[in-house]
Amino acid sequence: MNAHGHGEGIVIAIDGPSGSGKSSTAKGVARARELRYLDTGAMYRAMTWWMIQHQVDVADAAAVAARSAEPVITMGTDPEAPTVRVDGTDVARAIRTDEVTGRVSTVSAVPEVRERLVALQRDIIAEARRDAAGIVVEGRDITTVVAPEAPVRLYLTASAQARAVRRSKENRTSDVAATEAALALRDRLDSSRALSPLTQAEDSLELDSSGLSLDEVVALVVKLADEAAERTAR
């Protein structure tokens, strides 16, 4: 897959809060260096969607835990067309609804859910390394829990206003203030959960994307990846 020999088998881990530009950056880097791409947040959304479809009370952690092993979640890792399937059904659009967004932090906080999905994420990363394809993985606990040994570990952030404006554009809404409030609530929930909270790893590089274009952020991360690949090749 990697015709140019860039970053063969490399793992690039990107964490950060909602609206920081993780997905766009991760996809851009994966395209630039012909790597695979994994959106771990989509996996938690897929689990949440399944729970809602099966009328599981997501506020009941024991009920969510009891059924967390049931859904078959399959991720396609092509950055040009990443796919998310649950029990064979394409849920890429369905997992982006307000209903799922409003409940995903609750489902994500259940330890059995995290244990299962982290194991799946590590399997996908291991496969990419085995195939010498390399992978860019984005989420909230990649640098701290999922792939703490990744040679490139980034914490991508942006100002609250910049994040709200970006997310409002994505969701085609003009109510930036409401979006900013929703992001702040999501941050609190994700940062305060007992297991694998959103936090910056001590040795990860913080990158504030507030005043940067997407192309500039991607170029910075690609440079870091190239430097890491050169170090490992020595």
C-alpha cells in the first residue's frame, strides 16, 4: 500500500476534544502518506447506535455492559472512504445523529464497552503494522491507553470558539453558542470518566490548530511522521 516507503508500519496517534480537527487532520495525513485511518470515536458511536436500536437504557451502565459484546463492529480503514458497519449494516450516517451524539459519552464511560473497543482498536493497529501499511488513529485515549508506544503522539486542540465554529459548519447550524455549550458538556463528560478519560499524555506534543489552516496542520503532522520514520530507520 505504501508505494513511497514513507512511514511503513508507523502508528500516528492523535487525541483531542470534539471539534479540534482530529478527523480532518488524521484523514489528511493518512492520504498524504498512504496510511490507513481509524476513527475510534465512530466505534463508540456505533456501539451507542446499537444500544439505542435494541432499546437498551444507556443510562443503565449494567444493562449496557451486559450487551456490549453483542454488536459486530467492522471498520474500513481507507482514508478516502472510511466505513463503519454494525452487524453488516452501514451506519456511517446513522451514528452522526443528535440522539447518538447526546448519548455516546454515557456509553463510552462503561468499562466493558471501553475494554472491548480498545481491544478491537489494538487489533486493527497490529494488523496495519504487520502489513507494513502504517495507520493514523484518532480519538480521546489513543496516546494514553490504546497506543501509548506510538512513535508520533499528538494532542490536537483549539480554542472553544474555533471548535464551535467548525462543528457548527459540519452540522450546518448557525447556533454557534449552543454548539459551544454542547462541546463544553461533552468535554466535561469525557474528561471526568473513571476509565480512560480524555487527557493529554505527558510526552505527547500539543498542537493548537486555532489559527492554522487544515493544510498547515496536516503538513506539520506529516513532517513529524517523516522525522519519526527516519529515526526508526537508523
